[in-house]
Amino acid sequence: MRLSMPFPNRARPLKLDFAPAARRAPALGWVLLGAGGVAAIVATLQFQLAHAARSREAGALTELSEQLQERRAGAGRTQRADARDARRAQAAAAVARELQVPWATLLGSLEAVAGRDVALLVVEPSAARQTVRITAEARSSGAMLDYLDALRAQGLADVALVSHQVQAQAPGTPWRFQAQARWGTR
């Protein structure tokens, strides 16, 4: 009589797949890719609109400057200008001030000193007053004060802390603050 006993040490067959089927990308990945593409398109359109507006303003400034020079060079230079010409001249001067602001240098210096401990939230420049108002968040009060000192070192004048508040509900309890500074010489 032969007993049939199962072999406990019997090797199981291996299932090897040297060319597995490609895994599909998750739907969330495709959604995020689409959202990023839409955001890039919106940013590009906003840039183009801002660039076109700046070009129109520069053209208007050039035209107004030429008209002003023609009137000054004219034989009948009059001392009084009517109110419409005065408003145009003021508008041209305002546009010229806006175009002469060193925006790249100003914004570059603000971002350069921000570092890892400070995040810029809002930058509100005023070309007429040559001031900039900054809203930012810092990891600590020390980081906030270091940022203000770094702004002074970048050549901004009259750097002042306008307000500050601890964001207790936000993760990491950051310090939200507003500062004001002046650039250039008056």
C-alpha cells in the first residue's frame, strides 16, 4: 500500500514577467497637467495684455511729448496753456514717471532678500511717491526684522514696519507683516 503524502517542500512555479504592461497615469495627474497648462495660458495672456497696454502708454507719451515740443518751438509761444493741454501734460508726466521707475531692479532686490524665511505676498509700488508697500509672511519675528534690515542694506530708504500680526490659525504660525520703503532720491 502506498501512501500519498503531499510534498511540503515542493517548489512553487515562479511567475516572471520581463515586459510588464505599462501602468496608466492616474486621473489626478492628467487633471493637474491640464490645470497647469490652463494656468500657463492665462499667465501668457495677462502678460501680453500688460505688454500691449504699456506699449500703448509709451506711444501716447511719445506723441504727447512731440506735441509739447512742437508747441514750445512754435513762433507764437504763449505763456498760458488751456486746461486740456495742462491735463495732457500732467498725464504724460505721470506716464513718464511710471516708465522711468527701475521696476526690474526694485522687484529683484525685494525678492533677493526674501530668502527661505520670508514669502512676499503683495508688492504695491507708487511711482508718484517713490514708495513701495510690501505685505509678506515670515517664519518668525527674527526673520521679519532681518528682512527689514536686508531691505535697508539693498539701498531702500525709510524702511518702516507698518503692521504685523501672528497668524495663529495658519500652519507654522507665520508672522504676516506690512512694511513701507522709499527708493531713489527726492
